[in-house]
Amino acid sequence: MGELTGGWKCTKFLLFVFNLIFWAFGLALIIVGAIALDKYGAIFTLASNHSWASGPALIIAVGCIIFIVAFLGCFGAIRENNCCLVLFGVALSIIFILTLAGCIVIAVFKTKVGDCIVYCVDAPQPQAHSLKLTALGASL
């Protein structure tokens, strides 16, 4: 590739810096989730029937996704690697589409989602959460 000039150098540098910040944020989420899972893992497994659905496990999963996507953007920008930049763009597009789909589902089922949140907050025992969520999911 040819030498970048002017605004393209600035764009490359900004893409690298912002992805480096997000990469560090993803790493921090992984660390915080691992510490929470180590210290409070027993509490979170009591609140959920599935160990993968616990708060720390979801924090670790989100951190891993952010970590990988930001690494692709960082490496692709600094090395001007087309493959990494294309994967970065595809990953961001998929994340955007999933976010948009989630917002649409929440908007369409606003009353059921609201009822589920109110019930989960007010329910005294953790086992009732999964039963109610299963019942709500079956009625959708």
C-alpha cells in the first residue's frame, strides 16, 4: 500500500486510539467479571438455574466480544490490514443489527417486558424468576 497522507493519517491514528481504549475496556470487563465470579459465584448461581446466565458470566462474555472486536480494529488500523478491517466492519454491523432487533422486540412486547421486570424485582424467591420467564416466553 502507498503512504497515507493528510487526513488519512489522522483517521488511521484516531481509529487505532479509540479501539485501543475499547480494547482496554473489554479487558477490564473480563477482569471484573472474573473477580466477581470468583468472589461471589455461589450467590449468582443460587439466583439462576443456569450458571452461564449469571451476571459475572455475562460480563465476561461481553468483555470478550469487545476485546476481540477492538483488537481487530486496532490491529487492522495500525497495520493497514484489509482482512482485519473488513472483519471489524462486519462485526460492528452484526452488533448494530442485533441491537436494533433487540430494541424492536422490546418496543413490540413493551407490556410483557415491563410485567416481567416488575415480577422479577418483586419476586421473593429466585426459583420463581425462571418459572415466570419460561411462562412469559411460552406465551410470546
